[in-house]
Amino acid sequence: MNIDAVWGSGYGPVTEDTGKVGVAVVGAGYWGPNHVRTFDSLPDCQLRWVCDQKPGRLQFIRERFPHVPLTDDYAAVLRDPAVEAVVIATPVSTHRDLALAALGAGKHVLAEKPLAGSAAQAEEIVRAGREAGRLVAVGHIFVFNPAVTRMKELIAGGQIGRLCYVESSRVNLGPPASEVNVVWDLAVHDVAILLHLWDQRPIEVTAYGSRYVHPTLVDVAFLHLRFADGGMAMHHVGWLSPEKVRRFVVAGTHGSLAFDDTRAADRLRLTDRGVDSRVGTRDDEASALYYRPGEVLVVDLPAVEPLRVECQHFLDCVRRGEAPRSDGEAGLRVVRVLEAADESIRRGSVPVRL
């Protein structure tokens, strides 16, 4: 049943050629409305449809965006020749089927994180996009955060030297309902940031995780990743913390970068190594022993919304035929790490090679 048939033909799709990229958003639950708001506000986008199978969610969109066409019929969305791209903001268990159907219909795809619920499914999506000649992008929103963008520039410019290790903490009170555990819910963000900043793939994942409060899912976890050059990363995620923590630190041989997304200001700080006269000093030397922390520089960041940057970037890639910054291959690499973390926890926290 097409919901527009119930709510009136005045909400049906427009058909004129506007020169804009025709986009359909599938899923109007928690995050989907943010995509609706953002794509609807972009001047080079025509929001053709919002699709959801729950009438209440469509009603929610209709009350806020009365001009946007609504439907519960995904097949009708895919039949619309003016829809060039489909944004999938549904539970991860549905990503594979929805993405494959969209790519099979000749549409570009932007799927929310994670790309799929397994590496095998993610590989299917990437392969289908390649065979169809269509773009696959993944909504790793922190890759478009200005702090992460600036971190990558500073690392590439040698500001902190050779990367040594990364540590992060992403904790809060857990969601009331989730179909994925805390690794797939929260660590997905930090793994995406890590792989974006560190231009190599980890070779091994060891994860520790337990279920304490949630009836079925791991709700606290620690992920340890090793790289071939000796670098490492440690990510802490949890649903039990009374405070929201969003901290990501990259340490190098010449200094470090600290990103705290909970701060209203000074969210990114660059710190040099400092001085420690005790290192290499003989016990009998007549010299003062001291150490001081490095100088801290607050890095200026533009006041932009990461989701808007992500959505505009996707539209630009569709128009130009360019690979997205966070493409299907990047999404697949993240899923492989998450899957390895799950396997490590399931096998008693043994290291899992990638």
C-alpha cells in the first residue's frame, strides 16, 4: 500500500527535471529524520521520497516536512527513474537486502554505519556496486567531522611524527533497545576514525567484552588492535557509564592530538612531546632532574555540521562519479575489524588475525 494514496495525491512525487540529484531516504526511525532534514536543505538535492513501513514514523516526517513524498513501498521508490541515490537508515540487519535491491535498480547507495552485519554481506554490497557501476558510501559521520579532517591533515604534515598508538573512550548509558552489541554500536565510530587516520590496515584484533546489564548483548568492551609497523590502538566502549565520554587521542613520536567531542570549545588540541631531563642521565651527573609537559596548542575548527558535510560530499560524488571519502571498501574494512572483535570475545579474548 502506498501511504500517499491514503494521505492524498498532493504528496506524490514531482516529475519535472530540476537538474538536482534525486534522493530517497529509507528509514525514518532514530537517524533517518536527520538525513531527511539535511538532504531537504541542500540546494542541489531533490528529496523524492521518504520510505518507512511504520505509519507512525511517516506521520512524524509528514508533520515536519509536509512537502516531502511519503511511501511504505520500497519497490515504488526503486521504480522511480528520478531517484538517483538511496540513503539507507534502517537497522543493520536490513542493509544487505535493501542495498542490493537499490544497486540492482541502478541507484547509488549511502548506507548508515555499519555497512552490513557481517564481512560477507559487506563484500556482497561492495561487489554489487562495482558490477553495477554505482557508488557505495557508508555513513561514517566522524570521517567528516572537522576535528578528524584536521587531525588527518596534521598527521600527513608530520606535526606529531610517526604514529605510535591511539586510545579512545566512547561510553554512555546504553540505548533502550539495540539489535547490535556495544562493539557494533559504538566502536564502529572509533574504528572508522582510526582506519581513516592511519593509512594502513591492522593485522590483529584482541577484544575483551562482557554482558553485565543488557539481557542478551555485550555492553562493555575493550578492543586492542596491532599494526605491522608496531603501532597499536586501544578502544574502550560501554553502555554503563553515567557520563557521556567521547575522547580520541593519537600519539606520535613528536607529539599528540586529543579530540574531545563533548567540549563546547577547544575540542582539538595539539601537544608537543615536552622535555624530560631524566632520560639518558647518569646517576652521578651534577644536573637538575626535571620534566615538563609539552606546549598545548588549541586547533581552530570550522563551525560546520558533519552530517551536512557528509551528505553534500555524497551528492558531489554522485554528480562527478568520484569515489566517496568513506566508500564501500572503507566500510568493509571497518566491518572486518568489528567481526574480528566479536570473534575474539566469543573465543575468550584470543588474538584474531586479519
